[in-house]
Amino acid sequence: MRTIPAAARGFIGCAALAAVLCAAPALRLGAAAPWADALALAALYALCERLRPGWAGPVLLAAALLLPPPLAALTALPGALTALPGALTAPAEAPAAARRIWHAAELALACCAAGRLAGLLAAALGHRPLRAPDFPAALLTAAAAALAFCAVLAALDGAILIAAERRPPRSAWRGLLVPALGPCLVHGAAGLMTAVLWRSAYGPPAALLVLLPMYLSRWVFAQYHRERAAHQATIRALVQAVDLKDHYTRGHSERVGRASAMIARELGMTERRLEVLRFAGILHDVGKLGVPTRLLRKDGPLTPQERAVIELHPEYGHEIVRGIGFLGEARAAVLHHHERLDGSGYPYGLAGHRIPEAARVVAVADAFDAMTSTRSYRRARPVPAAVAELRRCAGTQFDPRMVAALATALERDGWQPGLATAAQAAPPPCGNVPPDLADHPSNAADEPPRATVPHRTAAAEDGAP
């Protein structure tokens, strides 16, 4: 306990004493009290806490509706005192024993408060909350109990942050109550259904008909979020690797992903496809990991041989991501985002609708961000000028439908390029880059300056490679 401030130790002690005072009247209830129900609910809560920490709210709220407040407070103690470290709340720097005492105390106080408010409200409304004829009115009682439970936990969590970390009160309590209200109300409804079934002719086993499907659905939901977080981490790692290798285009990948999502949303694509296209935009240049760094950072014009090496980056990128199943059609976008509608692009010279739709989206997003981003060798173009250039190249290099979608989205939502990248703070052109190339639109935004290719348009150069 000496590892935390004296104020926090005192606050934990006061909370523990208050919890004992709340639970102590249970000793005077005698044999007539529903001790069997209290023990069963306490065991169920402890089991739920061991299996899925933090998911046993309905059990505690059912206890608050089923039991006298002192017994409801006792219900939380076994599970809280044996909880896994991951389920314990602040203060994080305190020993595990102190955190368990704090966790048990705040849950006991919350259960007692929820039970007392539910009892007072039921008496004021003149109904018995667990009887079928009064069930609609019991929803109000359950909601009040859930709100009391949530409010007590939020108040105590904020208070311990003030005592343990010396946070200002406004900062300590900010964000504790409001985000928890929705889950607490759902837990209140589930707790009411559990309590009604517990007292029904079917008995306590029927309560599992509520709890088991709910915990199963939450487990599936948590698995989905865990998988989604793993996907995001994979994307983030690849993008950081590209940004570290080619510092001139740092931030470019994220912006292309954002522009690709704008186009997809304007075209009315589903949320799932929108996310895949955002991934495609973010990863479109991942093949640069296979290109020699000296070429990516070369100050002067590229030779034809060097340009040929850089133009292999879509194929390198496809090889890198081909085994990542969740990317779906984003893999085709990585491979084909430098194809042109007239068939003069690379790597395979596809034309028209033979180019995958995702690749046509990313091509427009890539060229737009390239033209509107400042590089050490060229100033950024204004958004209207970049859109005008995209329109001029629509039908030859870009899909007109994608260009129109991006233009509409930009007109409605605008474009915020975000923070300046490292490239934007780079020094003026040096080495063998002629001074006039710094403003020349024929330089690509995502590769070092190179000699002008006469047969390509300005947008073609800004989108390549």
C-alpha cells in the first residue's frame, strides 16, 4: 500500500469501511433471508468474472433486484476479491491486494445503491417489480437500478483517480459516466429478465437462458473487435515500414486511403467495401519495400533502367499482400493502381473495365493526393486545380465515374490534408535536380524528381509510380 499516495490509501480504506457498513445489516436478516439465492448469484458472478472479466453486470443487477440491498452488496464480494488482474480498476500502481479491496468495495457500494433505489422506486410506484402483471413498470425500476449502479462506479472511479494520481476533478470524471450508460442500461434489462426467470416456476437454471446467449454474443463481438484490431495493426506496420523507407511520401498512404474511402462512399458502396478500399489506398505503395532505397531517395532524374525498377513496385506490393486474406479486392488495387484506362499503364497494360474497380478508385485518389501534396521539389496544387487536371485526364488515364465521385465528395466535404509530413519540411531541392523542376507539375509526388516524360499528362506524372 505504500506505493500509492496516503490520500489514495485513505480513500480505499474509507470505501472498504462503507462497503462493510452496507453489507453488515445482512447479519440481522436471519434464516428467513434468501441466502441460497445470494450464494448462487455470488458463485455465478465469480464464475463469470473468471471467464470474462467485466461482463457480469447483469448478474449483479439481478442481485440488486432480487435481494435485500445488504445481501446484494455481499454478492459482489467473492468475485471481486478473486478477480483476475486484468479486471481490476484503478489505482494501477497499487498492489494487487489493494486493488482487489478497492474493486470489491466499489462493486458492493454500487450494488447496495442500485438495490435501495430499485426498492424505493418500486414502493413509490406501488408495484412488485418481479411479478408478471407489473412487468412493464418494472422496466423503469430496472433502468433506475442500472443508472444508480453506473453512477456510483463512475463517481468512485473518478474519486480514486483524484486521490491516487492527483488529477483535477474535471479531468478525473470526464468520460467515465456517459460512455457507460448504454451498456449499463442493456445490463439492467438483462438483469431484470434474469431476476424474473429466477423467481419464475422454472427456477434459477432458467436464468441461463438469458445469460448464456448474451455472453456468447459478447464473446463473438469481442473476437470480431480483436480480429479487427489485428488487421489494423498489420496495415499500420506495413505503412510505417514504407514511410520509414521513403520519407518523401510520409503520410501519403493514409491520405490516399481517406480519398479512396470518400470515392467509395460517394459511389454508394457498402461499409465493408469502403473499408477494403481504404485499406487498398493505404497499402497501394507497399511494394516500395522491394525497391532499393537509393532509388526512392535519389535527388536527380531517374535513368530508364532505374525507372523500370521503380515500376516493379505494384508487383512487389502484390507479392507482399497476396497472403493477407482479409484485404480481398484491395490486393488487386495494389497490383493495378498504375494501369490507365487507355491501356498505356503498367504493369500489364490493362484497359477500360479490365482494370479492377478498386484499382480505378485508388488511381484517382493517388493522383489527387500527389498533386495536392507539397514535396521538396514541387509545391502543392490547389484542390480545384487538381480536380480540373483529373477531369482533363478522365477517359484516358482515369475512370470518369471515379473522378466525378471524388469531385462531388470534395465539393461537399472539403479536403483536410492533415499535418505537414516530413517531406513537406524537407530542404529545397539539391544535388542534380534543376531548380525549375521544383515547380514542374510533371514530377511525381511519390518518387524522387526525374526527367519529364513528354507523352504523359501532368496528372499521369503525379500519379506515377
